[in-house]
Amino acid sequence: MHKPLILTALIAASMPALAQAAPAQPVHVRGTIVSSSASAIVLNTGSQTEKISLGKPLRLVGVVNSSLDKVSSGEFIGTTVAPQADGSLKALEVHIFPDSLRGTGEGYYPWDKQQRSMMANATVASAGRPTSMMANATIRQVGSADGGRTVRLVYKGGTQTVVIPPNAPIVAFEKGTPALLVPGAHVFVIATPTGSGLVARAVNVGEHGVVPPM
């Protein structure tokens, strides 16, 4: 007659374990390297100092200045965009992926560049809802407007049309090495929270003073 109570107790006892088993959501850390070692970097985020362990495997990317004329048909790019009063989407920045990273994170999901921002990794497509987005995509159609460029991005499950103004920061990704992890370098880190702190899974490092704009 006590079996239902025993079963309920067993289920309740297992719930914390199930919750702990759920994978931790990655977090983004933007800052400047204070110091580094073979196993960790210490960042100044502007509000605090944060130590982040370097995970294995680790995707290390160098970020260099590029130009709007490099944003051409067939390129796989990322862009943070913001809605305009007329419903169009304006790029706040563009980062160009090398072929080795083509298709990275393809999709459309929340991002933390600014309020209501999104990340879209995609191939160029139709305009979407008026909200701030990040779009990583392969460019299929390119046009010009007011010295800038209009691209139509397509990704799995959707499309966006983005206007890239001539003053938008344009950067390119290239293969990075640990030699880039020097004091003063600006970084954008994707890390996983663990019981012992943050563990970096990807580090984008600005070269020659570049600040990763994503």
C-alpha cells in the first residue's frame, strides 16, 4: 500500500540528478586579455576580471579588418542586424567566414549583441520580422544602395534581407594560434559554465588592435 509513496519519493529524488545532467547553455564573454597561459586566459570585461579555462578542443580564430567589397556572392558571412522604421534590417557589423568554417552554427537563434538580438547563420534570403538579429549566411544575391550593399541571406528554416551601410565594421575570420592570446588583445569568447568556472570552446581574437564586433 506504500508503493505509490515510494515511487513518488524515487521520482522526486531523481529530479535534481536529471536537472544536473542537462547540458549547460554557452555564454558569451567580451573583453581584453589581461594575462594568458597554456590553460587559461584572464579577461578584463569592463565590469570585472574573469578567468576562463581553455577547453579541448578549442576553436581559435583570428579577426582581421576587411572591406565591403569582400562581401560578395557565395561568401558565408555573419552579421548583427537591427530593425529600421521602414521594416528593413540594417547591419551593425559583418564578419566573413573562411571556407573551413562555412556552415558554422547555421540557423536563427537568440543573440546578446543588444536587446532582442538574434544570431542567424545562413545563406541570403527574404526580410524577416523587425527585430535585431545576427545573421551568418552564404550570400546568394547582392545589390547596392547608398554606397552600401543589400544582401539576401538564406539559412535552414528562413531568410533575411539585410542592408549593409558603408560605415558598418567589416571583419574576416582566419585560423588563429595561441600566439594571438597576448595581453591587450580584444576577444569574443564562447564558453561553457562548469562547477569550477567557465571553459572556453571558441575564442575570437582581434589582431592588430581589432575589436571583434559580434
